[in-house]
Amino acid sequence: MSRLVATPDEALAGVCDGDTVLIGGFGTAGQPIELIEALIRTGACDLTVVNNNAGNGDRGLAALLAQGQVRKVICSFPRQSDSYVFNDLYRTGKIELEVVPQGNLAERIRAAGAGIGAFYTPTGVGTPLANGKETRTIDGRDYLLEYPLHGDLALVKAHRADTMGNLVYRKTARNFGPVMATAAATTVVQVDHLVQAGGLDPEAVVTPGIFVDLVVVCHPLRVLSPEGAAG
Amino acid sequence: MSRLVATPDEALAGVCDGDTVLIGGFGTAGQPIELIEALIRTGACDLTVVNNNAGNGDRGLAALLAQGQVRKVICSFPRQSDSYVFNDLYRTGKIELEVVPQGNLAERIRAAGAGIGAFYTPTGVGTPLANGKETRTIDGRDYLLEYPLHGDLALVKAHRADTMGNLVYRKTARNFGPVMATAAATTVVQVDHLVQAGGLDPEAVVTPGIFVDLVVVCHPLRVLSPEGAAG
Amino acid sequence: MIAEHANRGSLTRRELAQRVAADIPAGSHVNLGIGQPTTIADFLTPESGVVLHTENGMLGMGPAAHGDAVDPDLINAGKIPVTEVAGASYFHHADSFAMIRGAHLDVCVLGAFQVSERGDLANWHTGEPDAIPAVGGAMDLAIGAKDVFVMMTLFDRAGRAKLVPHCTLPLTGLGCVSRVYTDVATFQITRRGVTATETFGTTLSTLQSRLDVDLASR
Amino acid sequence: MIAEHANRGSLTRRELAQRVAADIPAGSHVNLGIGQPTTIADFLTPESGVVLHTENGMLGMGPAAHGDAVDPDLINAGKIPVTEVAGASYFHHADSFAMIRGAHLDVCVLGAFQVSERGDLANWHTGEPDAIPAVGGAMDLAIGAKDVFVMMTLFDRAGRAKLVPHCTLPLTGLGCVSRVYTDVATFQITRRGVTATETFGTTLSTLQSRLDVDLASR
């Protein structure tokens, strides 16, 4: 059952040291800034963070890294023009990095939410990222075996929720949110707006409420400008 | 590129003997009746049909089976109160049957569309449907290896298309349509209504036009009553 | 800890449905199997906040539709016309079964031919050699839901118990059933074995005498 | 069959983008990689019906957004604000990469550090031991699209050819590149080898003399 909570801090009260935290967003689009800031305030440490990137500038995910709360980042594209916080931590050996091709990352998270034990993907075959991975030839094509990526906690930003926890997103801020919401023991969602049950078109719901544990409304007061960084 | 054609017969002109045809629908909801009737008129035979069921009553899929055009049915639930056409063919050895648990069926079709070589599923472990399948223990749980299920042709019914081939469905008539549309070399869609590009909410598109080859408008003149059969 | 209700008859079908409904947690997401389990919905109040899932692609399923409310595009897994409640959502089959397989449903209630003392379930195949096999979503539901409840008569028409040491019929899933609700008793299945928690119209000792399964006393 | 345009200079960046654009089939679904390939969009007319995909979850991407049109929720894979065209659609990352991996994109255009004569691609890692590895969607795009075009300068700043017998840099994908568009020549890669189809500001024989790859004549 989805439950509405009043503040990001209340939503993050259950986080534990050592948790694996799936954090939505592609760069800053869809990044749940207020939830990440609440995660910083919990002081939880030794975290493994799964995100497409490894932080931009000084806020949000970058601030979490700067606090030394993260042991390991699993992402597809850490290196960006404004990923200096991560870069310094990595170069000084203060953070572990697992680089995963973006599609394998998304599919591993989906597999976790979908109860799939493992899957064979063609992405990465013959590359350094295949090192140590099991391979298999199926119908004449080579594949790598990839395993699901579960979270203890998922932090997701959506546009609107209804009181059942159903979610819709906004444009390309959707990105990893829907799969991450399915793949964690506890899914916390920050939304711009909350509506009554029946206030979302049932045909247009992207994340059904069954995947959502806690919802907190964070009005979109602060707009982050996207950075011109690759990723 | 999605192309609009005038009639179901034009849409089905490319079908070949021996094709594997993915046919949407759950019982009669979402069953592309007009496309199936056009498939019957092509006279194509030796077909393998993938559908959740194996026909209801005398129309649509049941009529295709009755014509002797189908060599094999791959489905989850052939036996229904009104599946007498299939039942007779099966009992007299005139048709092959591969029964697949419904979730494995849907996931095998998705895998075909998603370029996944194979996947491990917990569904069916320890049952007669696991016979001959590779098993693997992952993190202490047993899984079966399942392979993708590709179609030469997919026949799908949607509610609305735009001129780009983007689709939305209606209620539970959505069912297998979206995954089947991704999994065939050629996807043919019959819709109730066609709108201009921009006439569908980009946030609510269920099947992006990239998956749709041919669209034909079949006005919903004939309403089939659903049968009270299990499945 | 057992509640013996010996001074009454066994449960009627409606009473059994009501009995199961009483154990569905408020606010849970639930799939009610085709046939008898569907009737449990009649005893779930809107206040309970239980959300019904149907594997053909919907959460927030409402009661059966009648008359003008019948829409051939809105059916349940038994292909019966149904309605939608406020807060419903639709999704495709792969997403629906990802939801099932990924253990997001709190409870699934299924009928059964046999349940073993280890929680193995047989509910899809009568075992007759000429039967047309048809599994539907049973195997996915059996291994997917967090809790799988079985709802059945405890004895078949020939008087044979359907709660058995080992299933003799083709299996649907291994070790997946956690509770068995029957007309004459309710059972819990854990790693320690089978416990009867209630009887209806019989006593524990009479029940034990009719079963080959050893009922753990705890 | 080669068109030698020796009596002109090599292609400018804009001319190269225009050259690639000319080979994008009308009505195709195309992903333009981060950086240089993005500029190809400037040479695709609306009449061509080409639909642009961005791997962060959109089909029907329009040109870059400026001024009031900038929306931080609407960006491309390079995290540049963009616009949407009529008939656009949004989808999540797993669906977006299912679309890529499942070979639904007609063409993907990528930059490269090296391409081998077998079509192997190296475009994600400079090979420097202290570089922070960052792959993004490059490996998925490389093996997923029906046709992978590479767009690059043929020689690096040190004058070394980037079309090579074997890649020496870390690979992105094996045997995936079908065409290579460069400032001085266009190449096709098939199982029979590499063919130059055009030269710009040079001749085939001069070109061959600067490459270790044997250019098949056909």
C-alpha cells in the first residue's frame, strides 16, 4: 500500500548503512534532489548507489558522494564535464566504480523487478566489460550473462501521483524511474503534484501504485539547468 | 516507417506459408478479428500461431484453425468452454500444441522484441512443463532457461493510431498487443480510429510507431460478446 | 492455538469466501484466481483498500459488470466482464506478469486439486492422459505472489483428501502455498509442517483421522 | 564504382554531416550519437520523415531548445535541452534500450576513435590507464541498430589512420560498423572487406597509400 508522508526526511527514515540505493535520473533530469538531500541528512553510509551517472556539479548525487556516504557507484557514465566530485574520489581511491553499459544497466534493474534470475545480452560482447562474464552462443550469436540488480531502496522523481501511488512522469525525466520503482524493497517517490484516486487516466499510468511505498510532494520550486555534458 | 493501408487484405498480402504469426488478444478482447479474417482469405497454410488461447466459438482465430491453415499453436490456455474447434483438431492429431505458462509466453515475446538471447524464469520449475528445459540455481533459487519467441508477422488490435504509427489501446484489450508488436518482422495493426500526428499524448503512447509497419482502420461495427470461459 | 468449531456445519462456499476475505490484509494487492476465489471479492469492503489485480493487465478491478456496463474490452482473467475502480491502471501482459513474477502481489488465492504438506500445488491438470493441457497464468501466480492461499474443499467427491503428503497430480509450483482454506478446516504450511488453525463442523482429532498429513501441534 | 572528388578540399564538419544526412533513408528511425553526429539533424528535412530516437527515452526528438523553450525535463542523450515534434512518444530506459538492442533502429551514427576492417568499433575509451571508464549507451547502440554508421576524421591529430586492420583501443562492439563517413573518404564495410566509395580532396591511390587497410576494388 502506498503511503503519503509529509517530508522527505520522514520518507527516508528507514534507510540503513550499507544499503543499495537506486536513484532515478539521467543527469539532472528526473533526479530526486530533495530525496537525495534527505538521504544525506540521515548520515547513512557505506551505500552502494545505482544511477546512470555519478553526479553533476555540487548538488544532489554529487553532494551525497562528497559527504563520503557512498562506498560504490554502479553507473554507465560517470565521467562528465561537471563530475569533478566523483572524479576526485575515484582518482584518490575513495570510491569503487562498476561501469555497466546503459542498456544492460536498465535491463538488470528491470530483471530485478520482474523476477528474472538472469538474462543473456549481446551488449558488451568482445569488449573489456565482458571480462569475467559468462558467455553463450545462441542461434549463432554471442551473448553475455547478466544478473539482476536489486535495491534496498529506490528514490524516484515523478511528476504526478494519485493517492493510490500511481505515477506519471514528465518527458525525458521518466528515464530510469519506472524500472527502479519495481526493483527495490522500498520505493520512495517525490512528486510535483498529488491528485485524488481517479485523477490520472488509467490508460496513461506509467508506474502502477503497487510499486510505490512512500510518496512525498516536493513542489518544483527550484529548477536545475541541465549541463551540456555527455552521457 | 508505418504505412497506412486501405484494407485488411492489403495489409496481409505479404504473408507466407510456414510463417509464425503472433496474434494479439486474450479470448476475444483485443483479438484482431478483421486481420485474422484477411489472413484466412490469403489461404496461407502451415502456420504457427502464437496467442494466449486457441480460439473461441467459430470466428476469428477459431475460424483460422477450422480452415486447416495452422500446423501448430503456441499458447497458455487452449481449453475453454467454447474452444471446440481446437479441441477437435487436437484430439484427432491434426494440430500441434505447445503450452507455455502465460507469463513465460509474454516474457519470451518481450525477449524477442528486446534482443535478449534467453532468460532464466522461476515459473514452471518442478512441473511437467519444465521437461527438457535447462535449469540453473541462482542465489539459491531454481530457474528454467527460456528462449525468445519471434514472429514473422504480428497481428495486433489497438484502439487509436496516429499517422506515425503510435498506438494506444483500450482497457484490458491491451494485453499481448504491445509485446507482440515488438517481436515480429512485420507488425500489422488494426485500429478503431486514426488521428493525425500530434493527436495522441506523447506521455500516453503505449506502442511507439517504430514497432508498427502497417495500419488499417477497421471501424468497430461488430461487437463480440466475451464468453464466460476460463483462461 | 486451534479454534475448533465443532458445533456447527462445515463452511458453505459463501462462508468460505468470507473466511478467506477476512485474512486479506487491508491495503494489499491481491489476485483472485478464476472460479471460486473470484467470489472473495464480494466480501472485501472498499474501506479495506484492497486493490485487485487481474493478470490480463489491470490493477483496480471492480465487481462484475452487468447490462449497459458490460464492455468487451474490460474483462477479468476468467473472461468475465468487470468494472474499474478509481485509481485503476492498465498495462500489457509482459508488465503484468513481471508484476506477478517479481513478487509484488501480496496475496494470490487459487483453487487446487491437491496441496502437499510442503506447500506444493497441483491445480492445472487433472492428470488424465487425454486431457488438453492448459495452464494459463497458474504457474506464474503460484510462484510469484508473496503469499499463496489455496481455497478448496478438503475432500474430493470420492472422499479423498486433497491435502496430501505428496501430490500425485502434475504440479503447478513447488513449496509455494502458505495457507489452505477449506470447508472443514484452515491450515498453515510452514517449513515445520502443516498446522490446522481452525476446524468447522469437526474436531482436530476427527480431521487428523481423515488425513494422511501429520498435523503438527503447536 | 568509386567517385573520386580530388579537385576539391576535404569535407568540412558541416559538409560531412550533410554527406551522412544524404544517406539516411526517408522514414527511418535514427539515433544520432553524442557530439558530431548530432549535427546531422540540421540536414534532415521534415519531408524526409526521419524520426529521431534519443536513448534517454524518446522518439520524435526535435531540434535543440533555446530561450523559453528550454525545459530541464526534455533533454537528449548529451543532456542538451531539445524539443519534441508532433507524433513524439516517451518511454522508460528499459523500453528505450529494448528498442535499441532489439534492432528496431534503422540507423545509428556514432563517432569513433578507431574502426577495424571487420567493422569492429572502438569509441568509448582512450585506452589511457588512468582514464575514468564511461560507456553510456555506446555498446548497446553499436550492436543494436540495423546499420551503424561511423562519422569521424580519417586521421587523428598525429596523422595516424583511424580506419585500421585491427583496433588497438578497447572495443565497443564487434563487427558492427557498416559504413564509415570521414572528411576525406566514405567507406563501406562488408564481409568481403572495406571499399572506398568516394574520396574528397584526394585520390583512391593516395588514400590507399596512407592506410594499412587494404581497400577492396569492386
